[in-house]
Amino acid sequence: MSDTSVTNRFLELFYQLSQIPRESGKEKRFADFLEEFAKENNLECYRDKSNNVLIKKAGNKKNNEPIILQAHMDMVCVKKENSNHDFDTDPIEIVRNGDMISAKDTSLGADQGIGLAIMLLILESNKIKHPDLECLFTTEEETTFHGAENFDYSKLKGKRLINIDHAKDDSIVIGCDADICNQYIFEGNYITTNMPSYKITISGVEGGNSGWEIKRSSKNAIFIMAKIIQKLQAEKDVYICQISGGNSENDIATSCECIIKTDIKDIENKIKNNIEEKHIDIQIDGVDSEMSFSSEDSKKIIEEIINLKQGLITKKNNIITSGNLGKIETINNKIVITGILRSIEENELQEQNNENKHISKNNNFKTEEVYKDLAWIPNKNSKLKETYTNMYYQVNGEYPGFEITHGGLECSCIAQRITGLDMISIGSIIEDFHTVNERMYVSSCEKTIKTLLAFLEYENNHIKG
């Protein structure tokens, strides 16, 4: 296949898969598509109850030691405030501007639609040389890792895995941090207060994946809202009726809404004149609301938000520990905050987790662990890393960098389930993923595809570094 035909077919496949809704936890239709794809191409296919799909293809070269290719089906679904896009039914509207590809008013799903399209490209081709392939498509990577956790790995023969979930094309991922996701839950008593009610709405805050955009995480919409309420509380009693914002623990909250009751006069000007973040959108409306948390409970809620660990917590010998409060919601008389902590240093991670628990206890919040992922510790003796690095140099004329990513990858989960697994993670440039500004670049995808195809064809030949 010529480079042009490979690129064109890759883009066709990316567009095709973008027509199928695949929000985390709702991957059934995409799993149906993969089963039909395997059937049309006469490929062996296995699908489990979690909608993970494994497609196998026999090798067409002499040395057929199997390679596992792996990427996740699901995407983070976010849209502009005024968008009517329905992620349950509507396709992603692809926009191409020269080398750059984005989506109209929504996230693009390049994370990890790129990996999916590359795997489909290789599986359907009769011209690409490769060893035995085991292509694993997993579910719920963006939320719980339940897909990777529940797959039956006895179905795989390979001991080498290439995960396609990196967001750069000039480096190889060789490890990733551990994480702990908690919910912090407050249960109070609603009271009736005869005061004016106001709805404060914040939007337009910079978002993204909190593992990549650590600085943005400390200025998320939930935190900004809490600082606004805290300043009001310093002047007079404020009663929180409800508060909600953010979508998931992994992503930076771009909007937050809080309904309060207070006797503070000229509240709109006081909020807008005192807010530090001038670039965001803020709106204050009078509303009708009867019930609220008490003034004291409202102070505890705000103290919890402000004091829990967010953004960069520590950096010791280039080891980063960070936190993110990604979601807050009011459920009847409960406030539920969902957050995540990350570090490759397990002891540091646990220390920060204990501090968050202590903070929550002081504010009468209960801490419940949602999930915990172990770190992927780099393998200093990885033959796969060595071989792929040499091929990268042969194809691109330079060596790749090596990274331990701060965000979680399914590699950490899979490594616990396959003894002796050698693995790396590769990818193409994706910018502002998990946001409506997400974008990818055709030239970067071409670079990654060319390198991977060369590796699959020539990896057993003698290559000088």
C-alpha cells in the first residue's frame, strides 16, 4: 500500500467510527460494529459481557511471535454550552482544516479513535506484513477500567503488547502513575430560610485531562465557585441549596452551578467585582428555592472543596503527585464530591490520600473509595522498548523520548493479569483532549502509522541503533 492510500483509508476509518456513539459505559453499538467488521473480513472474534472485543489475525511473515495491539473504544463526551448534540444518537461532526482535524462543538474522540482506526486499518489489509496479531478493544477506559479489569486474558497468547493511547508522536510511554479515586460524601439536614435565592453559574473555564493539564486542575470551576461562596460567607451567612459541576474525576470541571440563599445586598456586583478569574463567564439569577443546608453545613461544604488536594501537590526528584476534584453533585440532602489522586510513588500517594481523609473527617464528610489502580513500573530490560526504539530511529531519523505518564493507562491493569508481559504505549499528537477544543493532526498520524507498520514487518530483522 502506498503512503497516500494508507492515509486515506485511515481517515475513512476514523470518520466511519466517529459516526458511532461510544461514550464510556455505552460502547455496545461500537462492539456490534467490531463484530460485524470481523465477520466481513473473515477474522476470528471474541466478545465478552463487558463488550470488550478481541479480533485475531494470522501473521503473513516467517516469524509469527504474536503481538497484542490494544486501544480503548470509549471517548470522553463534552460539548459547548449551546450545543444540542446528543451523544447517545448523534455522530461526531468532523472538521478538517488542512493538517488539523477537530469536531464541531464537541470533543473529537481522537482519544482513542486514532488507535482504533490504526488497528482496523491493519486488520483489514491484505498487503501489510505482520506477525500474528491479537487486537484488543476495551471499554470504559475513561471512567473505571472495568473493561480491562474484566477481560479473560487466557484468550491471548502474546507476551508483547503495544498500547495505542499516547498523545505524542515523539516519545514512547514506558510507565504510568498509580491513582486512587474517592467520593467524599456529606449528609446534612435541609432547613427552611426566608431569604432571597440566587443561582450562580460559572462556565468557560479551561478544561482537559487532569493528568496532563495539572496547572488547570487547581483552577477548576468547582474550586472557583467555592472561593466565590467563601468570600460571601465572610460578609454574611450563606445557605447552600444545591451545587453541581464537572463530569468525571479525571477531567477538569469547566462549569459549576450553585444555588444559595442570603441577605447580602447587591450580590451580583459583589461577586463579579471580587472574582480573580476575569476570563470566565459568570451569571447570577434570582430563583425560587425553599430548602437549604444550614449556614454551618454550608461552610463545611466550602471548606471541603477548598482544602481537598487539587493540582500539583508535590514534586520530588521529578516525581509528581497531583489531585483533581472533577465532579460535585447534590442528591437530595447529600453533597457528593468525586476526586482523584495520582503518583507513581505509592507511599506518597497513600500519604496524600490519608490527608484527604483527615480533611473530610474534620468537615463531617465520609470518604468512600471508588477504585484504585496500581502503577505501571518501567521495565529496564524491555526488549520491546529496545526494538521499537531502533525501528523508530530507522524510520524517522531520530530517537524517541521515553515517558512515565502522569495519567493512568490500561497497561497498569493489564500488566497485573499477564505474567511476563512486555509492553509500551505509542500514539499521535492529540491536543486539548477531553475538551471541545480537542484536535489531531494527519501528519502525526502518518508518522505513527509508518513507524508501527515498519515495526510489524521488520522487527525480527537485525537493526543497527
